[in-house]
Amino acid sequence: MRCVKSPPGRVAAPASEGTLDVGDAARAHTSKEKQRMDAENVVGLIVALALLGYLVAALIRPEKF
């Protein structure tokens, strides 16, 4: 594979042999997968906030825990 120099901040086009089509990786995510990921993020946020609330309450009133 040849090495191609490019100016700073620019990505050089790869040589003709062994090219990588990044578009395939970008197209792999469908809207259904994105919705599932959004739901997972919301559930994770709720769990994190509940844990934070529990820890703050335990710091304020440790005799109840």
C-alpha cells in the first residue's frame, strides 16, 4: 500500500488497492437500533439518578441506612 501525504487537517484518499469503504460502517446503524440505544440511555440515566439520590440520602441521614 502506498503512503500518500496530505496537508494538515485533510485526510488523504487511500491508494486503489486495499481501500476501506467507511460508508458501509456508517450505514450499519438503522433507526430501530438508534431508538433502542436512546431507550438504553434513558434507563441508564434513571438508574444513575436513583443511585445518586440514594447515596446523597445515605450521606445526609446515615442512621436510616
